[in-house]
Amino acid sequence: MARQLHLGAFMRPVSIHTGAWRYPGATRDGNFNLKAISHYIRKLEQAKFDYFFMADHLGVLNLPREALMRSHTVTSYEPFTLLSALAGATSQIGLVATASTTYDEPFHVARRFASLDHISGGRAGWNVVTTSNPDSSRNFGMDTQPDHAERYARAHEFYEVVTGLWDSFADNAFVMDAESGIYFDPDRMHTLDYKGERFSVRGPLNIARPVQGWPVIFQAGASDPGRQLAAETAEVVFAAESTLEGSKSYYDDVKGRAVKAGRNPDLIKIMPAVFLVVGDTVEEAKAKRAKLDSLVHYDSGIHSLSGMLGHDVTGYDPDGPLPEIPESNASKSSRRFMVELARAENLTIRELAAKAGSYGGLAFVGTPETIADEMQNWLEQGACDGFTAMFPYLPEGLEDFTDKVVPELQARGLFRSEYEGDTLRDHLGLPRPANAFFPDE
Amino acid sequence: MARQLHLGAFMRPVSIHTGAWRYPGATRDGNFNLKAISHYIRKLEQAKFDYFFMADHLGVLNLPREALMRSHTVTSYEPFTLLSALAGATSQIGLVATASTTYDEPFHVARRFASLDHISGGRAGWNVVTTSNPDSSRNFGMDTQPDHAERYARAHEFYEVVTGLWDSFADNAFVMDAESGIYFDPDRMHTLDYKGERFSVRGPLNIARPVQGWPVIFQAGASDPGRQLAAETAEVVFAAESTLEGSKSYYDDVKGRAVKAGRNPDLIKIMPAVFLVVGDTVEEAKAKRAKLDSLVHYDSGIHSLSGMLGHDVTGYDPDGPLPEIPESNASKSSRRFMVELARAENLTIRELAAKAGSYGGLAFVGTPETIADEMQNWLEQGACDGFTAMFPYLPEGLEDFTDKVVPELQARGLFRSEYEGDTLRDHLGLPRPANAFFPDE
């Protein structure tokens, strides 16, 4: 069989697009509409998606009043409580949550993902992130955020502790022999006793090994330390380049780093995040996107742009070019993306703000056929192993994709028509990791 | 209508009793049996219980190998992921989780409870605890645990931050006006900017005010600072005295402290935890309990006793009396309870260990009629506002209570036959708190 795509969904309750809640027919109260979110995930499961990923923030985003009041991201469910509730509404699709390594404890994080994996029958995935929003750090007692290198060093150590804790028990530890009164074999329990530069965690984790051994490790790293962390640890990566050539180069770089780190590169799935707008004609799709983008107010766009650049650009002439932007502590990938876009398309700050506010990243806008063509081309050119889909507004933008594009991909043999297993690792073709402390079982 | 009891359930997935998993017919794999736990909570909801409380530990309990291998508490779901999943299996019963103030961040805790409250339609409760298990502290980078007074001072400040964060938005903040593009009114959002001795938290919480305003505040405090914290903050208290006289005194003390703190004492429900064993005759009930207690190994009992006393008593003569036990950093209530029990009943260490291992606290063991008599007497004597039920083994011990004792209580008019509302506050007769920052809405 020809190589197939993997497909995930990158979700916010209302959509990742700032203007989405204003789109005609959109579910503007999606943030606390569990019925609506359950509908979305069921549609994605019916379409045989690999996973449902709920994006997250650790605070109200740092926007000035004029932009903030227009944002639907200030309120939504916490991901673990939401995904656990959605586990009961589904039976096969993967459930992926972000947990930041910057402001949490590895013991808590290990435990919640292990529990979600048990509750869902092996469908949990952990998006390992470092948090760079300065307004998050102030919710956790820090006036300044740790710098980029320190955040990544902490992330790496955090990952070591969490995965070590997941291996606290051999699968056959729990003998539950009522006759002798022995509930488990203590020789089949491992006490981690981790002592590193940043963490000291004794263990064991008070939870049996997850169904999947380890929940699947996700990352979005695009900076050099981000790529390196992904190459060493990630099983799914959804960083996105805006061009096919850029993505091929990214793909080769991360898989090459993985080989150098001693890993099998087939076990890292590169699944760029892509914004998808489907129409019956290309013109209709473009008109939908233009309509959606027009619903983003300039006050929102200019502050989104400042956020992505890590530099306040509200003071510059909106109709002039983007000046040189100094390095900052912000996400390096979004900064680089916007600067390159401004140079390549010779955009004014106003034009760039419109793109920043309305999602400036990789987008496929077209018919089911043209979108399938693009996805097929990216796959065949070695630019990806699949895509992490972002929908423009809900439910219609999602249903356009599941009801029209997925059948086209299936007809081409590019996407599964049935799940072949019940766990997220099954969908992704990833093996269950051996237990580091009980390798022989 | 005569005053009625409130009833909650204090649960562990296998039971709170060390020998429970060995009892004939018990669900010994209850720790990861979501179907079984869903059955328990549905039975409790059919019986119109106020709440389902899932107890928790932040580590594998600090027991020597011989005791540890016999314990079913080393592994189970994490409470938030579990209760969120159970929210979908139920529609009215309250969902109460422990979150420790010792090793977590108030922003995370505020967010998870607010989310559980939204997901469940207003059924969340927070059991505010300080953590005194030294093996927990080593899972969070601390070689020693903070002392008793510091733990309570931190708990108090933690509570201030969490409740402050819950009030981040006025109920009518989210105008979602697509026409003007204004999603919410920033004048209806409050930035907490909390700066205390132990916490510095900016806020606002990135989640709308919980359905109940605040999830219901639970506590078990029995020590002097524990009682004071309960009197100032708790809405349900489940500390238990072992005698009716002791409980009356406790009841009067905590309600008196509440009055001094300026609170309405009717809005603190004292619901002692009670271990319940039901038989068709008193003799049968006692035989069930004796059978259950006999399933606790001496190796378990002696270490449970050491744990409760905060002092290693494995070296003393098992058949001699309990010597003077020095003060320690352990929970003061369990230490005092065991010491008083040893003196009052003139028990040997072996006898005391059997009680410690098999649950030594308040127990009603009898027929539906005698248990209803005891409950009625406690209520009428002013020793409680209801009970937090603990079941000896599952499912039978729970079903004995819901199917036999609850109908007896209902027949006497002592317990509801239908819910009168849909939120936990409705069941408990507690008002929705006013928003501290938007009092007029």
C-alpha cells in the first residue's frame, strides 16, 4: 500500500482564528459548550483522525484592552478536565493536551497524563511546551520568565522525570492475589530517585504504567533548541514551515538530528499545522477566507503582530514597511515567519497586521480536490508525514473538511477508512516503548 | 419539614479499608475499572447523595515493603481526570476532589476546579488539604516537609488566591456581540494582582466564573489551626470524632469559631466521616466487619499504626501497652484518636494495630434500622448536619447502604427522595457566593 497521511486536529473551542466567533453560523459560545465540542470530536473520529489536540494558554493573553476585548481566547476549559470528559464521548481518537514544563511539577504532569491514558484506553498524548508568555509567568510568582535556553534545558529534564515516572511499575506488577494478601510485587516497582540540576523527584508514581507505556510525545519546536529537543524526544512534531521547500528542509533536518541521536527517524511523524478553508470552487474558498479575515479588527491584528514579533510595533507608521526588529525572548519561529513574510511580499505593517491577526501561517485554501492535491504533493515530496489540521470556524469549517476532503483523500488511498487499532500509538504506527527498568517483560 | 441529613460518599476506588480487596465478591481491580466506579457513582446518585468524594494521595504511601505490598492504594486514577470522566456518567451528584495546597500552584488549582464546575454544570467541590506525608514532599523536590503551622498558613493564603481568581469575571462579562466585534467587556474582568507572603499571582484566571460562583469548599481539619481554617473558610467539614459527645463538642466549637469569624454557622455543614457496615441483623453486620478486619495482615496494621502516630512502633512489644508517644509532624487528629483509643480501651499494641489497619475511626455497624437510629440521634442531638459515608468493600457494601439504609432514612423523612436542584450548592442548601469584585450583579 502506498504511504498514507496522518491527520490530527489542532483545536481551540471557538477556533484558532481571531475572527472566527463573528463568522455567520459560528458557535460563538463554544468556550463552554461541551455539547458542541463533543460534536466536533465525534465528527473527527468518524473521519478517522489520528488525534484531537486542544491548545492551551496559562493565562489571559498579554494584549492591550482594545485587542483583548475582541479575543475569544480569554476563557475556556482546562485541557485535562475537558479531554477526560471527551474520552467518554469517543472510543478511538487520540486525545492530546499541552502541559507546560515551565510552571508545573513533573510528578503532577506524569500523573495526569497516565490517568488520561488509563481513562481513555490508551489515547493520550503530551504536547511538551515551554511557556514564553510573560503574563503566564506572573500567574506563577515570577516577575520575569526564564530565558529561552533555560526553558529548553528545564523542558529536557522535565521530560526525563516524567517518562521515568511512567515506568514506575512493570505491567505484571499487580498480582492481586487475595489468598496470600499480596496486592503487588514490590520487585516490579521502580523508585526513580531522580536528582538533576533542576528537579529532585523520588517516585515511584502512584499509578500503574499507562496503557500505551508512555503517552505519545508531541512537540512544536522550531528554534534550534526546539528542533533538537524534538529530534531527541518527540514522536509527533507539528511545527510548520510556510512553503513546501521550507518544510522539506525542516523534515530532513529534524529526522537527521534524530538519526544522530540514535533514533529511528520513521518513529518521528512530522505533521505541520495547516489552516484549511474548503470551498466548492477555489474562488469560493478564497472568498470565505477573505470574509473571515475581514472580521479581525485592526486593533487585534496590530497587537497579534507585536506579540509574534516580541516587539511593540503599534508606534510605527501602519502604511510603512516593517523596520529591523531586534531579537527578543518571544517564540523564534513566529518572529522569523512574520519577518520573512514582510520581506518576501513587501508588506506594510497594516497588511502584515491583517495577516498576523487572521493567522499568517501555512494555509491550504481551495476545493477538496486542490487541497488533496497539495497534501498529496507534500507527502510525496517528503515534506511531511501528515498534517495537523486547523479549521477556520466551527462547526462548518470542520465539517467541510471531514465531509468533503477526507473522502477525497480516502478515495486516493491517502488516508485510512477504518482505524486499525484502538490506541493513539496504533493510529500513528508507533510501538509501545519498553519499560526502562523492566525491559524483559 | 423536619431537619434532614446530608449524605456524601468518601471513596477510594477499591474502598478505604486495607483488607477490602480481599473480601469475597469485592472488585479487586477497582483502581482502573472505570465501569465499576461509574456504577458506584450512579448508585449514589440514584440514592440522591449530595456528593461523591474521591480521596487522594500525592505519592506511594511511606510503608515498609511488607506492608506496602499488601496495599491497594499504590495505584489509582488522578482525581480530576477521573471526576471529569464521571461528570458525563451522572447529572446531579456533586463531584469533590482533593487538591493539596502544599505542592501545587493556586492558578492551576483554581483553573481545574473552575473547569470541572463548568463541565459538570455546577457540581464541583474542593477538599482543601495540607499534605503531611513525607514521601509526598520528596516527589516535589523537598527533602523535608514544611511544618504544621507553615502548612496551614500556606493553605490559608492559597485559598485566598484561588477564590480571588474564581471571581475574575462578572457573570455578564461575555457579551459576544458579533456586530461590534466585542467578545467581552474588560470592565467586567478583574485582575487579582495578589501579593502575599507566599504567593504572587497576577491573574485574571482565564476561565469564566464557575457555575456555582465558587466550587464548594470542603475540609477535614481537626487540629486547632485546622478547625480555625475550617471555621473561616469551609462549607463542608468531614472531620470525625469517635463519639457522639465528642462530635457535639466539635460541632459547637467549629460553629462557634465561624460565628466569631463573622459567618452564618448554618452555612458550614458538619458531616463526619463514618464507616458503615450493614447486615440483616446486628450480628451479621458485626460478622461482616470481623471478616473484613481479619483480612488485614499484621504487617499492614502495625505500619498503619506507626503512620497514624507519626512514630515507629514496630520495635515495641506487640502484646504490651502503648508507651508515651512524642509529638510529631504527623496529622494531629489521627495521632490523638489512636492514643485516646489505646487508653480508653486498654489495648495492646497488637490490638491497636488491628484497629489502625482496619479503620479505627467512627463506625456504625448494624441493621438499616439501627444505623438509621444512630444517624437520627446524631442529627437530633446536634452532633452533625449529616454524614460522609465510607463503605467497607465494593460494590456490595455500598449497595447495602443505598438499597437498604437510604430507603429507611427516606421513610423517616430524614433524607431527600428527589433532588431539589442541579448543583452541589443546591443539594447542600448553600447560596452562590457574591463576586467580591462585582457585588452588584
